[in-house]
Amino acid sequence: MMETGMGDWVTFFYQQMLFPLLNVGGILFGVLGLAALLIWVERRMVAVLQDRLGPNRIGPLGVGQLVADTIKMFFKEDWVPEFADKFTFIIAPAIVMAVALLGFAVVPMSPSIGIVDLNIGILFIMGVTSLGVYSILLAGYSSANKYALIGGIRTAAQTVSYEVYMGLSLMGVVMLTGSFSLRDIVNAQADLWFVVPQFLGFIIFTIAGFAETHRAPFNLPEAEQELTQGFHTEYSGMKFGMFYIGEYAGVVLASALIVTLFLGGWHGPFLPPLVWFLGKTFAVILFFILVGSILPRPRYDQLMAFGWKVMLPLSLLNMIVTAGIVLME
Amino acid sequence: MEAFTFYLTSGVAIASVIMVVTRVNAIHALLYLVVSSLSLAVIFYILGAPFVAALEVIVYAGAIMVLFVFVIMMLNLGPRSEEQERALLKPSMWVGPSGLAFILLVILVYVITQQPFGAQSPASLVESKEVGAALYGPYLLAVELSSMLLMAGLISAYHLGRPLKKKDQE
């Protein structure tokens, strides 16, 4: 009697408390650690691509550069400009991190790992990413600086329009699965990854992902040559660090979404599911960084014209054709 | 638990709406409006309408409010507009709107108290599929009408924003 009670309590403890805690904590710290590591990965990989050495002094292969940069960022003076709107100036970097981390709540990493399985998973992601605009808008507005303001305005227009194609390009996947839940979508890809029947959707989603995370070549909000540092010109210390790491967390989220929605999620032969998921995600992240260092930045009007004149018709076409095929079957 | 979260989010919604009215800085007021629409989304979720909750966040908080903030940023309202706003928030300005709102509140309280206590609407989960089937079934006319309205808006925006021809400039 005593024995079974004890055993029940132990299984309860493992299943209801320890496992969820490990799940949430592991995903949270994993994402943050990976985002910070990407700072080094990007500098080092772009350097190798351009026949330079990059940071190679501290630690093996220069990984210690990461720690050095973090310590430096913590010890810098955290300065809020006199002319800034303090309330919004301080809240802006918090929003970017919160939004990037919230998105991971619905991303399933393996059959057993994943924080929550919402039946509106994709819509949750869309809602959360659409809130991410505020961080940059508010940073641009509250800095009371013309470069920051122009950066903020560019972001608002860019993100709001590319969100439309991002959402439309996903509808093909939703129709083929018949569910908004990311777990159902991964399960539906056991035999065939959605990148094959939804190749157009995959391309549109990837391009929109670049625009949403405002990574190069779509980094017009912070175009160095035109706007100094764009929306985060006035930020220093750890507030700047939040924008910096938040951007990489956004890249990790976009890569994880591409893997979940189009590249089969955790499915793959031989290796355990989690290894497949992490490996694919890391490969997509490297792709993001490489593309950013290869392609030149378009002009702003070219970016908007490309969006509304090419991406929108293509994503609508993709949706209509997919709907037609689903209806025929 | 459900009732507790409901009352908590309702409290947040009401508090943030009050802040919207009383802020003198337009951007701060808009941020509180975003908070209120987020709390409305949570209320929809608690009441068993996750699809509407997601749309509330995507459409209102994520798109419409962004455009509001965008426009206000472009207007470059300085301390002068805050002075104007402060002048508008005089107690004498409150009398009319508060009186009218109070009448509405009395009517609302009356209607609610007429309901038998505890007879709630069944809290069933409304799936996205049901929303879609309803929109393109019995409410098809409303969907078509709103799409025509949006089309008219699109055409007029294009008309206003089109590049001027040589002939027009002369």
C-alpha cells in the first residue's frame, strides 16, 4: 500500500512537474544560448566565406569571443537619452525578446518535447510575430532621432506587408493537413515533406521570413550605410544586447518554423527525432546567414514593389491551386 | 479558476481602456489600446473561441494598431499637442460623456440582472472549421458585402496614391 502510493507520487512528480519544467527550461535556455552562439557563428562563418580569419583569439576556434562580448555589453553604461520617451524606450527591447521566445511555445521539437500543443498553433505564431513590429516601431519613435524614426517607419511598412504573404503561403500547408496545430502538421509529413507539394509556399515563406526578421538582404530598417544603425541607434549596453540577441532568436524561430512546416519537423531515418529537428534547424540558420552575406540589399521601393507585385499574386495562386487540388481529391 | 482568469483579464481590459482615455501622449494611449485588445483576445480564448482570439491579436493588435502608431509617428506630435490634450481633459469636459455612459451602464446592469443567475451560455469550444462554415454558409452575403467595401477602399487608396500623369500636373 505504502509502496504503490510512493511510486504513484514519484511518477506524478516526474510526469507533472519535473518533465514540464525541464521541457520549458530546456527550450528557453536552449534558444537563448543558441541565439547568443549565433553571434559568433555569423562572424566566424562570414569571415571564412570572405577569406578572412574572424574572431579566433579567445578559446577554441574563438568561441570565447561570445563570453567576452557579453561581459563587455553588461559593463557598458546603460544610457537613456534625455530627449527620449522613457516609458516606450525601455519597453521596446523587452518586447522583441518576449515575442521571439513566446513563439517557441507552440513549436514541437520531437514527439515528446514541446511546450504546448495549441489547436490554433499557426495562428498563434502569426499573432505573436505580428506583435514583434511594436518593438522596432517604439524604439524608432521613442529615440527622437531621425535615423531611428526612418528605420521604424520602414519596418512597419515592410513587416505589415510581408506578414500578409507569410500567412497566405502557409494556407497551402494548413489545407493539406486540415489543421492549424503544428504537431498535426509534422505528423502529416511522415511520408512526404511539404516542401515537395508546397514548393512555392516554401519559397514565399522563406523570403517572408527574411523580411520578418529583417535580416540581410532585407535589413532596410537598420541599413548601416543609410541610417547609421536604424532603430537601435540610441541604444547602448544590455538594451542594445536585447535587440542584438532578439534578432538572432527571431532567426532561430523562423528556421524552426521552416523545418516544422516544410522540412518534415523531427521526421528522418536512423537518428533520434530531436537530433533531426535540431540538425535541420541549424542547417536552415546557416542558410539564413550565408544568404545574408551574399546578396546585396534592394532599394526600399524595390522591396515593397517586389512584395505586392510578385509575392502577393504568387501566394494567392499557390493557395487557389492547392485548394483546387484538395477539393478534387 | 476559469471565472478568476475571466475577471482578472476583464479588469485589465477595463483599466487599460480607462488609461487610453486619460493619457495625454497619443502613443502611450495607443499602447494601452493594444493591451486592451490583447486582453479581449484572452477573454475570447477563455470563453471557448480560440479562432476569434487569434484573429483579434493578428488583425487588431498586429495590423490595425500598428498602422495607428505608424501614422502618429509620422505626425511628429510634440509637447504642444500634449498641452492641448491636457486642456481637453478638464473636469467640465467629462460631464457630458460620463453622463451618457452612465445611462448605458444602468441599462446594461438592468439587462444583466434580468437574466436568471447562473444560467450561462454553454461554454463549448468553437472550432475554426465551424467559424469558416458559418461565414461561407448563412453569412455569405455579409462576407461578400465586406469584401466589396474593402475593394472600394483599395481602389480609392490606389486613386489617391497613383503617380501623377503629365497632363494632370499642368
